[in-house]
Amino acid sequence: MITKDMTVGQVLRLYPQTVQVFLELGMHCLGCPSSTMESIEGAAITHGRNVGALIEQLNNAVDTAAKTN
């Protein structure tokens, strides 16, 4: 389960299926150094996104991928 306190880099390592969610929301800096230290909450704020909605979308991507495997 993804939480707002996890870093972007941590989420990408644990759940690579979330890449598309980030990209679709215009969060293209997935490989930049700040992604290893920036929390999901911080990234959402930086990109003007609702934290709760982002968490929900990321967890939905993980759940969907789990159901198809």
C-alpha cells in the first residue's frame, strides 16, 4: 500500500506499474535526484495535485496490475 510519506523513488522501485500514473499527471521527473528524497505528498504539492487523489490513483494502479497477473 502506497502512503503519502513514501518517496517517489521508493514507490517506483516497489511498484513500477505506477510510472504511467505519474506520467499521465505531468510528473515527468521520475529519474531526477529529488525523486529519491521527495515524498509522494511533496511531489503532489509541487505539481499542484491533490495528495489523496494521487495516492488513490497509485494504489489503484497497483491493485489493477495485481489482478491481471
